[in-house]
Amino acid sequence: MTSSPFEVPADLRDFAEKSVDQAKKAFEGFVTVAHKTIGAVDDATASTTTSAKSVSSQVLGYAEQNVNAAFELAHKLVKAKDPQEAIAIQTEFLKGQMAAMQEQAKAIGGLIQSAAIPAKK
């Protein structure tokens, strides 16, 4: 039986996939706590405006989307059959993330700008 010199052993793939799954679960726990903390801070601080809460929630949502995209990338890379496939997966990810980050920056900029306008009045 011949194998590719770049072939990753099945045990190592399984270990990597389990590690990615565990990291994702830990991150999901962090996000849950972060959402609860934002709610608690908003409840405890009377001066927190709806606009600031909206910006915080949006930023946290984008962070969650970006980390989930990174976990999806990790899952795909673990399953890559060769270096060329891994490079193609990474290239596709980078293109998608650049587009997503541009849209996220525009949206956050718009939210911050709209939050600043009422504050000036």
C-alpha cells in the first residue's frame, strides 16, 4: 500500500477534529457569558444608551461570526487531503473573511456614527 508523503494519519485527524470541537464549545461558553455580561452591565448602568448597546451587541455578534468561520476553516483544513487543497481552502477563507470584515466595518461605522449624532444634541 502506497501513501502520499503528506498524508495525515487518521488518529491525528481525529485528535485535531476533537480539539477543534472542544475549542468551539469553549468559545460558545465564552460568548454566552459575554452576552449575559453585556446584559448585566446594561441593566446596572442607567446611562447606557440603546445605541451603545446596539454597537456592543453588533460587535460581539461579528466577533462570534468570525470565530465560527475560523472554526469552520479548521474543520476543513483537518480534512484536507493534500497541501494544495489546504492552500485552496485557506485562500477561499481569506477572500470571504476580507469581504465580511469590510461589510462589518461599514456596519459598525454606521452604528457608531448614528450613536454619536443623538449624543451631540
